[in-house]
Amino acid sequence: MSGPKRGTWRFVYDPTPTRLADLAQFAARQDVWLEQHGSFVGRYLGNEALARARAARDLVHHYITLGDPDAGFDAYGQAWALFNQLYRDAAEAQRRRRIEEQARVQQRRLEDHAKAQRAAEAVAGQCRDAWESTENQALLQRWVDAPERQGLAAALTSIGMGLPREVQEKARVWQGRFAQALRQAGLRAEENARAVKACVPRLRVATRALDGLNAGVLPPEDRKRFDDLKDALRQTAESALAREDLPALRKVIRFMKDLHAEYEPRIKAAQLEKATEVWRAALVTCGYAVKLRTDRDGAVVLEASSFPMRSVNVRVRPDSEEVNLEVNGAKGHAGCVRDVQSLQAELARQGVELKMTDWGSGNPGGVMQQQAARIAVGGAR
């Protein structure tokens, strides 16, 4: 059962706890959002809408409890999309309610000619109130072009001038123009929200790729730089998602990919160096004398031998998790399976999993059954 064999190796590294911790930190901001804006949504859209928002938030916490960061981040992005949609709908409902109330006030005051002047002043004030509304200004500043905003502001200054009927006519025209601007802003915001939602899967892929890099093998200073950059990008992404800032979201996804491209080869090189040391130490512990050499293709070859005629050659490549083992040369001995299993157990104790994918011409089944009782997860006991 000696001769060429193949297997795969990897560092046992699970990014799930880190990703769940990040998700829990971000989810806390949705709790804050509900505290700040939940009553506004409930007041203008009803308790059912508020319950939908809370259910979306609760789903994120549910996936955190289940330990599923992928589903959790998807639910997190969908929750923000729902929150922003509900906020826009509530603002629109508030605007319509104000307009309806303004219309009722205006109608009552128009019926009394003695109060025509005050009615004119009131409708002009209502226009100013609508213009100065925090929600309306936020929508206009972001989604309405500057010339249109400036035109609305200029027209507002002259509404109160003239006879009551002239004031009311100017207010009617201005309100129509203002409502059209808000409708246009709402459509643009909706289109942007759809584009942001479509970016969430790409963000999750980029985030998962960064989380999958085993930065723990890097030197401390380099690892700190990587962790700091990754954390900054995650915070930026979270902020962009919450604000539905599509350009910022696309930019941070690109930066995440750039960071991955920068660090992936560094981490692979560091893993190869670390793996070489782990393999060497494991072979020494198993009773071998070890020599190292590096081939032209960058593969590290460990030549291990022990008395009287045992030998293991291990070839670790820099661009693959596949490892090649040559056990006891061409002739070998019947105990090669036990030798490999001893090496597997020692590697496991040092955080490297060796999984054999090809045992060569031999049949390790019987020997492996005999050894099964002596091998446990993490190494032999």
C-alpha cells in the first residue's frame, strides 16, 4: 500500500462567529431605528405596518440565534429595504393627510368671505409648513434637481402677496407643482431602493470572501491592517445600506474585492509557510528526520525518513490545498496506512486537517477500521 497518494489540507477556520457578531452589532441599529421612527410609521400607516417592520427586525435576530449569518445578512438587507419603504410611505401619508386637512381648512375659510384674508394667509402658511417639513426637505434635497428646488423656493416667497383670491390661486399652483416634485422624488427614491436591494447579494458575496480569508496566519502588524480595513469597509457598507446610498454601496463592494485581491496571495503565502512548519513539526513528532527544499514551481517538498527503512515525502503546493505524499518509496511496508493516520492525528492537534482522497494501489479499509478507535477529532488521544 505504499507509493503515490493524494489528499487535501486546510486550516480549520470558521468565520461564522465573527460574522454573527458583526450582524448582531448591525442589527442593534435597526432596534434604534424602530425606537426613533416606529411611532411615526404606526401613526401614519397603522399597527400592521409597524408589526411588519418589527417582524423583519425579529427575523434578523432569529437567524443570529440559529447561527446562520448568510440568511441573517439577507434578512438584514431586506429589513432595511422595508424600513426605508415604510418611512417613505409614512411620509407620503403624512403629506396627504396634511394636504387634506389644509384643503378642509381652506374650504371652510373660503365659505366665510369675512375671513378670506386670514384664509389666504393660512394657505400661504400651509405652503411654507409643507416646504419646511423635515421629511419633505430630506426627499427634495436628495432627489429633486437644484433648479426645480430653487424655483419652488422663489415662488413660495411671493405667494402671500396680493388679494386673497390671488394668494389662494398662487398657493394652488404652487401646491400642485410641489406635489409633482415630491412624486418625482418618490419615484427616484423607489428606483434607487430597488437598485440597492439588488446589490445586497453582491455585498454578501464580497463580505463572505473577506471573512473566508484566514488572516490569523499573517504577521501581527499586517493582520491588524487587514482587520482594520475590513472592519472599516463593513461599517461603510452598513451605513450605505441604511441610507440607501447606491454609489457608496457599489464603491465599498469594489473596495472589498480589491482588498480580497490584495490579501489573498499574501495569506496563501503565509499559510504555505505556516503549513510547512506544521508539517515539519508533525513529521518530527512522528519520529522522522526532515529535510526541506523548494521546487521551481514554488512547491515545498519535505523529505522525511526514520530507522530502519521508513520514509515519507510530502509535496505542498502554494496554489492548491492538494498535497502529494510518497510513503516508503516504491516498495514500502504494510504499515503505511498507520503512518499516514499517525501523521493525520498529529496535524489535527496543530489545527490542520489532512483528508486522504487517494490511497494509491492499497486498500486501507481494514487498517483504518482497526485504527478508528484510536483517532478522534482533533488528533489521536
